[in-house]
Amino acid sequence: MASLRQFPDHRYIGDKRNQTVYDLEGDVSQDVLAELVASEQFICFAPDTLAEARNRGYRLA
């Protein structure tokens, strides 16, 4: 399981550049997360659900 130090209680994180959402409890590469955080182009969802991410136009990676 991947996690982000800044958002330890969030499961989904979105990439604003291509509107892709990553499930941090799935198989997400640490390299992908590191690049996303370095770009500062990410978003967390509230409520922290896949349904909310889809509601905002994001699709699962």
C-alpha cells in the first residue's frame, strides 16, 4: 500500500494534469506518486471515495 505523508488518511489522489485518480490501497508505483507530488498538480477528494472522484470527472488509473 502506498501512502502520502501529507495525506495519511486519504485513499484516493487525483492527477489534475490528466484527470486520473490513483487508489493508494492498490498497486501504485512509488515513482508515480513521487512525480505527482513533485509536480504539485494533485488533488484529494472529500468525501474520500471513488464515486466523488468520478463525480469530478476523474477516471481510475
